Amino acid sequence: MRALPGSARVYIGITVAAAGVIVLTGPYTGIDIRTLVLAAVLFVVAESISTIVVADVKAGISPSSAVALAAVVLLGPVGAAVVGFTSCLAIRRHDLIKRLFNGAQFALVAYAAGHVYLLLGGEVGEPGREDFPAILFPYTAAVLTYTTVNLALMGILMWTLGMVRPRSKQKFGWRPLALAEMTSVGYQMLGLAIAAIWGGAGIIAPLLVLLPLFIARWTFAQQSHEAMAHEATLATLCQAVETKDHYTRGHCMRVAEGSAMIAQELGMPAERVQKIRYAGMLHDIGKLGVPTKVLQKTGKLTDEEYATIKLHPTRGYEIVREISFLDEALDGIRHHHERLDGRGYPMGLVGMEIPESARIISVADVFDCLTSTRSYRKAWSVEEAIAELRRCTGTQFDPRMVEALVRAVEREGWQTPDIAEPPGGCYGPPAAGPQKTEATAVGENSAVPAPTPSEDTVPAQDTVSERKRRDVPGASAPVPASAETVTGGRD
Ligand SMILES: [Fe+2]
């Protein structure tokens, strides 16, 4: 407890004390001890086999809540609180503080749910046929109370631990936590079924109800482990690219994150979100085929060097195309440098010819480039980067993807990277002779024509670039002007 912040210690202490008072003082009148013991044993078993299914928040969804809600009906608030408190005996937790807090947490949520159940007309004991459908109302209210109080207790704990800050740019991921809670509601509704058959089936009642779910969960857990193994493999490939191109440290994972945020915002199913996330992780895998000296070059690229860099989407596709689970991620890797106006590469696809996954990655890729420090410029602010993305919609980016990213970033925040440390320091000595930005190099070396003054990109481009020139302390080097040129087509 010594390592915890003072506020967390106080909060945990109050929670445990409150639960302790309920468990110690009862009253236990009218509670069937045999039912209490059986329910407690089942609760501990269910808690012990919880599977982590929401990796982002490391939240476990446990069928134990079904047993706790069954206890609400069979034993009332105090009995349910005792059953909940036995969570601290679950074999999967070893830390005493965590055990005590979880025990107290489940005791309090079950106690609150029990009182709401009684308040709304629910009766304690095995429900009979005559209790239906009237029992559904108080039982559903008890389930909602259980979920809400549980979320509130967890939220306060996160806050006292410093994981949630009201005005922090880095927002806490409430969405997956709430999703986990909502999934638990499904289990909790089964508590009524357990209570209903308790009289006839006794201790095997939960097994009859939950066994099919346990099997489904086991299958799901296997899939989850497989997905984690896939992710670990891809992360290793990511790291291989970043070892080679260390100006882009962490870039692949951030692009994966940004791409997943866009896909989620567009309401894509989880499976597609995952594929797009994979594509984000591997979008630059083809750089493994680009000579290191070209990737790490800070000055002007020769025609030949730039042509080599432009091959990386195709090379990337060729490297990973045999990995079957990547599926539509392959399109994202192959076409992430295409532009809506057809001036991208490798194929010069136009508009909606560009696969959706590639249009997503393109936005996330440039957004991360703009908000990252490179050897030739400081990072742009999130606001400046968003303005730049918006300016380039219609010509370079799909506006739907840009706006989806903006909404997701406004809601969830964006973790900008630490300053990159290229050889010689962040702002190493400028190259001898007149410096050219990558932007200029791209414009000159590329088969893609440079923007003409008549294009609507020019005025706004000047505004941002002029501001950035002022913002870079002591900057003598020209600052890349637009999204299409800031990345220089290298990222
Ligand atoms: Fe790229």
C-alpha cells in the first residue's frame, strides 16, 4: 500500500471498511447458510477463471457477476454482499490490496443491487413460475445498479491512481471499460436463470446455465491468444523497420493506433478494425528493402534514391502478402501513398479506386508525421496538423477519414511521441551548402508534378509554413510546407 498515492490509499481503506461493516454486521436473519456457502464457492470459482478480453484496459469479464446477481435474488443484499466479498479468495489474484479492494468492490455493488431489487418489489428466495414476469423489473434494475456502481467504484479508483485527469490531453479510454461492463450485463441477466432453477438443480444450477458460456469463452480466449501472437509478430516486424529508420521511432504503432481510431469512428466491425490496425503497423514494412543510408539521409535525395523509396509500398506488399490473416491490410500497405487526385504512388489510383484501408492509413500516417519531430523540423501541434489535413482533403485525403480522425482525437486525445533522436541530436548540424527540404526534393525528383501556384493548396500552405518558420527556434533550414511534402513521401 506504500507505493500507492495517498488518495488511493484512503479510498481503498474506506471501500474495504464499508464492505467490512456490511459483512460483519449483517443482519443474517432468514439467510439460508447452505445456499450462502454454495453461492460463495461458485463465485470464487467463477472469479478464478476470468479471462482478460479487453486488452486496452486489462479488464476481465467474469461470469462471476451472474452468480452475484443470483445471490441477490436467493439471499438478499447482505447475503449477496458476503458472496461478493469472497472475490478476495480468487486464486488468480496475488496482491493483498487488490484482493481486498476487489472483495469490497463486489460486496458493495451486490449490496447496492440487492437493495434496489428489494426496493422495487423483488422478493428474496427461489423465484417460482408465479413470480414471472413481475420479477423482471426489479431484477433488471438490480443488474443496472450492479453495473453502474461497479463502473463508478472503478472510475474513482482510476482517478485516485492518477489514471484519469479531468483536463488532461491524454484521455482515459472509458470506451473499452464501458464495453466490458456492458458485456458483463449479458452474464448478469443469466443470474435470474440460475436463481430460478436453483431449487431443482441446487449447486449444478450455475453449471447448467454457465457451462455452454464457459466453453464459448474458452474458444474466444484461444482466438484472443492467437490475435495477441499475431500482434506480437507484427510488432517485431515494426521494430525491424524502425531500427533501420530511427527517425520514425514508434511511428508504425502510432499509425496503427490512429488508423484503428478512424476505423472505429466509422463504425467498422471489430474484425475490420483489427485488419486496418495491422495495416497501420506494417504500412512501411517495405522500407526493409530500402538501403539504410537512403532512409537516414537528411538532405536532398537523388532521383534514384527517391525512386527506391517510392518502391516501399510495393515491396511491403510483396514481403507480407503470404500472411493470410492480413487480408485487406495488404491493400492498405500497398496503397497508403496513393492520393485522391491520382498523383500518388505506386499506381496513381484516383478517388474511391483507392482501397478504404489505404485512405485511412494515409491520413493516420501523415497526421503522425506532422505531430512528430523530424531531423529537419519540430513537431506540429495537433491543431495545426488537423488544419493541414483538412486543407488537403479532396486532393490528397478522403474528407470522411480526416473528419473521423478529428472526432476520435477530440474525444480520446492523441499521444504525441517523444522527440526523435537522430544521430547527432535532434537538431544536428545543418548539412553543408544550400539546404533543401524533403518537400523540394520530392517535387524535383518525383514523377509526381509539384503543385502549381494555381492550386488551392498554395495560400494556406504558406500560412502554416510561415508560422512554423517562426516557431522553430533558430531554424535556418526551410520548413516543409504541406502534408504532401512534410512527409516527403518517405513515411
Ligand atoms: Fe510509407
